[in-house]
Amino acid sequence: MLKEFRAFIERGNVIDLAVAVVIGAAFGAVVTSFVQDILMPILGLLTGGINFNSLYINLSGKSFESYEAAKTAGAAVIGYGALIQAIITFLIIAWAVFLIVKAVNMAAKKKEEAPAPPPAPTKEELLLTEIRDLLARRNP
């Protein structure tokens, strides 16, 4: 069983997948930071100073200063602002992945479109060509 596991791990696809997961996680962190630290403040400014992280519905009936305070107190809250931010993050990541896949597909398509050189004529074709040329010279 250990040998099978080792063979499984040593396959190139498993290692490629592991690298893709690590890079994907790092990419997700970069996009999350971009959305939280750059895009959302600009969007908040354009919408009149709304901080999307602080948007929530309080279900507990108690009053809290902020969404973070309500969460810390363990109150039942619906953080729809965080959901909006997560949706924006998802859309940006999905768009970036779409562009990457599209670029890879275009590169693969260009490689496929390169015309292959015509195959060399076979011995039979060469012999038939010689016979045709001889007959053409004989009967003008």
C-alpha cells in the first residue's frame, strides 16, 4: 500500500495539481486583498461612504456598534456586506481564470493551425509520374 501511495505521489499530474492549488490559494489571497483594500474603499467612496464590511442585519434584537462587535458578542447576524465583498472577489477571480484559460486555448489553437508539410510522394506515385512524363513526350 505504501508503494502504491508513493507511485501515486510521484506522478507528474499530482505534483502539478498540488502546485496549482498552492498558486491558486496565493492568487486568491492577492485578489482578496485587492478587493478589500483597494476596490471596496473606492466603491464605498462612490456610493457615499458605505463600508460594505459593516453592512449586516441584526437578528438578536440587541444593539451593537458594528458588525464586528455583534460577531464578537456571538449575536445572530447576517453579514450581507461580507457576502457582497465575497461575490465581487469571486467574480474577479473567475474573470482572471477565464482570461488565462482563453489565452491557453488560443495558444494551443495556433499550434494546431500550423499546416503540416505535405507528405513525400510514395514510390508508386514517383513511378507513375515518370510513366506519365514518358508517355507525354512520346505522343506530342
